Amino acid sequence: MAKITYVEHGGKEHVVDVANGLTVMEGARDNGIPGIEADCGGACACSTCHVYVDAAWVEKVPAKDAMEEDMLDFAFEPNAETSRLTCQIKVTDALDGLRVQMPEKQI
């Protein structure tokens, strides 16, 4: 289980416990956190679960694969260093304390 902080674009924080094996996107969806739409349900077929990973966590989350890199091209204002699709980040104990910031909008 990992405690993850989801930060809305306006600054409101949501701190939730997410079970190991789920994705960061599923943690947001299951806890009703606004700002992560996840239109494709986690299939890495859209960019509506885009977030910016806190700089302190960029090196700690698993690396992006080519499919995620491609989908991030469709995200709103992607950042080469910090942008991630939350459907592609599996939760483990190692992610306890992870902070992610939602963009202004999802497209």
C-alpha cells in the first residue's frame, strides 16, 4: 500500500492510500479524485490521465515505455522530464509518498 498525493491544478491536495498492484490512475478513479479522466480505462490509448510527477519522484517511478512516450505527445502541455500517464505507473510500497500534479486540463 502506498500513500499518494494527487494535487489538482488549483492546488487542492488529495492524499489517499492505494493498494499495491493498482495503477496511480486506478487510485484516483477509485477515490473520486478530479482531474484524471482516464477515458480509455487504463489501456494507454489516450492521454486523459496525464500528470506531472513531483521532481523528487521522477527517478523513483518506473521508466516510460515507447507507447507511453507516444501517447504523451497528445497530452496537454507535456513536460519531457515530469509528464507521465498514471495508467502506466503500478503502485508498490516503493511509491509510498508519491506526489503528482494534474495539468490545467486533460485533452
